[in-house]
Amino acid sequence: MHRKHQVTLSWIDPGVVDGLFAISMMEIFAKRYDRISQIIRIEAGGLLSRARNEVVAGFLDGPGDWLFMIDSDEAITLEAFDKLLATAHETERPFVAGVYFGAANGPDIYPEPVPLIFKNAEGNRYFPIVDFPEDSVIPITAAGTGCILVHRSVLEAIRERATPHQGPRWCWFLDMPVGQQWFGEDMYFCRQVADLGFPMVAHTGVQLLHRKRYWLGKQHFERFRFLTREDREVLAPADVDTDDAS
């Protein structure tokens, strides 16, 4: 991305945000203010696809060239933000994703972390790229849209082919079945980007923290019940979270 280009920062939240997210945004505002054109924040407790469409429509109503979308339960470092900007290019890399991890139900008692960058191996089936090289720019066919940097031209091209029912403000994100597979709003968006021929990449040096919660119970206790004394001493009192709210 050229130094003269500025970025619109955007996120969606239910009225509150995670503390680490707030700190990461404040650092970007304080140290990269010359790269920020505007901020778009949408308050929404549900209907994520609707809120994402509102973000994009608001961005296109303004003058900026690049839209950065980040979810408010994540945290990004200044170095990672700089890498996204340095990777982006209007024609060669108009869609750049960072890497964050979803929680998939696995055979174990803990959720399985899955990188939300994908390749399309069979028709409408997307497969996560789990063997990605570190700190590299790699081609992808889809990504979770919780951390993406997108050029205006991509969003305008999608709007130009909107159906009469979608109109010019509801055409980017939609939850729906495609080819007998259920597509979430981010997969639907990425499918449109790919169909229009825009290249998509992910920068694996941009890896974000993603806040998740889980129920802690007997199964988890049993897993660690028979640790040796030496193993337990590794867990200093400060490392043990006793907050009932966590």
C-alpha cells in the first residue's frame, strides 16, 4: 500500500469490547494516526451479516481507499497492522487477511484451534490451511472476515452486481446455502470476491489473539489430576486464574 493511502478502521461490538482489543486500537490510533482516514463502529448484538453490510456501506459513502475490518474480541499488534498495510496492493493484493483461530469441536475435551484461512479443495467445500509457512504471504480462497484489509474496488464490484432484492447496501454479506452447503456471511463474501477474479492472500506473520470462553469441569480436572509434584510447581499461584467470571 502506498504511503499516501489511508485506512478506515471498523469493528462491530455489542456495546462493550474486550480490554486487549481496546488497547490495540488505542496503540494504532496513537502511533499510526497519519494512516487512518476514519473510524466506523457499529453496535449490534446479533445479525452479524447485517452489521457487516452496514460497515461496508458506510465505508463506501466516504472517501477512503482501504477498509480494515477487525472483530472486537481480537487483539492485533502494531507490527501486525504494519505488515497488513505493507502487503496490500490495489491490483495485486486487494484482499489481505490476517490469521486468527476458531474453536472447533474435536474428540478431546478441549476445542480444537482451527486457522480461519481456507483453500477450496472440492467444489463448495473449504478446508483450513493448517500447514501454513510462518511469516509469509500465501494465496487463499477464503478467510474469516474478522481481520481483513480490502480495497474499495473489490467492494464496489460486488455492489455493481447486486440483485434487486439486495440493493446497493445489503449485497456483501449474507448467510445462505450455496450448492447444498451452508455458507456463513464471511464465506459468502469471499465467494463473491473470488468469483469476480480478485486475488486473495493471507499474511501468516499477522496472527491475532481471539478471545473464547468455555465451561471448566471435572473432565478438565481429571486431565491434570495426576501431574507430578514437579509439574505442578511449574504453575505458580499467579498463573492460576481463580476469577469465577473467567
